[in-house]
Amino acid sequence: MNELEVELNCFQRVREYADIEPEEHLSEDHAKSSVVPASWPTSGRVEFHNVTARYQEDGPDVLRNVSFVANPGERIGLVGRTGSGKSTLGLSLLRFVNIASGQITIDGVDITKIFLNRLRTSVTLIPQEPVLFSGDVHSNLDPFGESSETELASALAACTSIHVPDGSDQADHAHPAKTARPLALDTPVAANGENFSQGQRQVLSLARAMCRRSKVVLLDEATASVDHETDMHMQRVLREMFPDCTIIAIAHRLRTIMDYDRVLVMADGEIIENDTPANLVKKEGIFWDMLRNTGEYDELVQMIETKPSTS
């Protein structure tokens, strides 16, 4: 009887998925207006023009009149307290929220005029919890067979230079081991990457992002669940291996974005500060206050003063 119940539940779930309304309906006119060059985006310039957004069409505004420009190759950090709107801003770039007014463009193209599939395959997202599938490292780095063996091996080699704990690390309570389990393209991967530590899963997620070769990379608190040393090495790889990419990082830890080109501070769905980390410290505003509340103020300011060269 239990087996029958399981099978009936599976059938019901399949029916539910089959009846889900598509996120967009593709008309011929829409298809014509959605044509963009095959090489798009070529530079990765992201612009928000007075964007107001909602999760539901008749719901409250969760972004309010947001405007900023991320220049090609620029690294921008998004910070703010819980509920400030920083994750919503990231979701709006992938059209997971309704844009009530204003416009978001990538290389001058309005993202509402682009097929969702094209948009979401053109912007690489590195989330806090990586999605890994049962198989091997090769199939997880390149699930659609779009990269060569050389490219995959190069990406993996760059990212496995990151020293991560070889166990069940959890954020700041973890300590990197001296040697981590070596990863190769044929290394087996369990469902959800359960045979790897959190740090190793993020390393694979970073390597997969390298293989995507996107001009725009969105990090949604991608290093919030790894230890400080792994975070530091991941930031090094981002600097060295993504030099021509526009990076927008939603940050949980302020130390993650102290050497970024600019920081946007959000509150109540609005951008309230927008400048370099050094200038924001000099202004002694919201960002400065956030630094002081970490208990690491002197160390974080020192990170600004010793910003690594990107050359």
C-alpha cells in the first residue's frame, strides 16, 4: 500500500508541474522583438533606470526608484540589513520579480525584451547553496556539453587552488584542512553534492561559472557559508579569472567586498549610498556605521588601503 501511495503522489506531482503556467507566453511579435545578436552581451554594462519592482503585480513595491550603472569589468558589492532589498535587486536582473516601472538594460538591451531562457543563460548566478547533480565533476561543470576538456580542466585547476576544509564545514566554525580531497573531472558527485564539504561545493560552483564565460556574474551571498580563508581564496580567483566580467555581489560579510570598485548600500528597497569603499568610510555614513558594528573596523579599513592590484 505504501508503494502505491508513493506512486500516486509522484503522479500527482507530475500533473501539478504539467499545469504550471509558463513564466512568459511567446507570441510572434514578442519573438521578433526578442532577437539580439548571438554575441550579446559583449561588454557587460548593466544599467538600472528608476526601477520599481514588486513580487506580485498587485503587491507592495520591494524596489523603489533604483538607479545605478555597473560599468564593464566593474565589481560592485551590494550590502544592507535583512529585508533591505539587495537580494531582490539581484533577482530583478534575472526577471524573477515584476518590474512595475523603469528599465534594466544589459549592453543597452532592455531585459524585458529578451526571452527568459536567453537572459538567464547570459547572466551567471553563483548562489549561497550550489546546485549539484548526481554524476561526476565533468557533468556538473558542463551539463550541456558546451566546453572543451581543456577548458574544463583549466577552470577546475584554477578553482582547486582554493584550499577548503575536507569535511562538513559551517561558516566561521570551520578551519581549513592542510590538504583537501583532490578533485578531478571524473570525481563522482552525489546528489546535491553530499559527498563534498560546503567549501568544495562552492569551488565547483565557481568553476562552473568560469566555464559559462558570461560577461555578467551575480553572486548571491555565495561565500556566506564558507570559512574566512576559503572566502579569501575565492575572491582571489574572482579577481584573477574574471577580469573582464561585471560582478555584482550580494554580500553577507563586509570583508568580502572591501576591495571592490564600488559598494551600494540598500535600505527599504532603495539605494542610499553608492561610492567606493574608501569614500564611503570617509563620509562616515551608513556603510561606515556598518563597519564599526562588525568589531573588525580597523582590519576592514586596512583591507581597503591594501587593495590588491587587478593588473
